[in-house]
Amino acid sequence: MLPTFTPQRLMSSESGLTLLEIMFAAGVLVVGFVLVFGSVFSISEARDVTEGRAAAMAQLASVMEEVRRTSYSELLAYEPPAPDGLGEDATVEVRCFYNDGTSLELPVPVDSVPDLLPNPCEIQVTVTWHDLRGRTLTRTSSALYGR
């Protein structure tokens, strides 16, 4: 025989949620919100890092193009431009490598001009900057440069 549902039976003490069930549901909701907001913050941080890397790669390409257009005789006096979009403490370093692996940072002061640069010489450009969390990030590009 099927139980009959009368108004008195529906309003009995067995018809609601227990405190334990409510606490369990609230806990599941809290864990869900923590996971959702954590992923939103992770995505935001990844976006910031990606934007910094893209700006650094653009800076590298720009400096490499300027070096390529610079004459071989003016290479020692080449001064890299200040980096754009990477923060105040970002730096651009340009180095010329000799065949034995030693390097020379550009620009070179006139009184310490070395004998001759090798032909071709390897030019290496390094961009260094800090992200929003204070981590130091670098990007490097190099190419052979000849007369």
C-alpha cells in the first residue's frame, strides 16, 4: 500500500534539510567559488606575463633591426633605445661576441676601442624586466653581423 501524503505529514519534522546537509552544501559552494576565483587570478597573471613577453619580443626585433641597419664602422657606438612597455626598471643590453667567446658590451667608450671586431661577429640583444610579482624575466636574441 502506498503512503498517503496528508498536510500534517508534509509539515512534519522530516520534511526539511538538516543542519548537516546545509553545512555540506555551503562547503561545496565555497570550494567551487575558491576554484573559480583562483583560476580567474591565474588567467590574469598568465595574461600579464604573456603581454610582457610580447613587448620584450617586439623590443628585441626592433633593436635587432636597428643593429642590422647600422654600418659596421658605427657598430661600436650603437646605443640601444630605452625599452617601451616593460616598466621603469627594464633594460636592453647589446653585446658583440669574439670568436673565443669573450664579449664586448655596446656602446664602447672611445678610449677603450678594441682592435678589430671579428667578421662576422655575433650580436646578442637581451631585454630584462620585472613582472608585477617582482620576478626578473629576460628574453634574448642573437644574429651574425658581417660587413
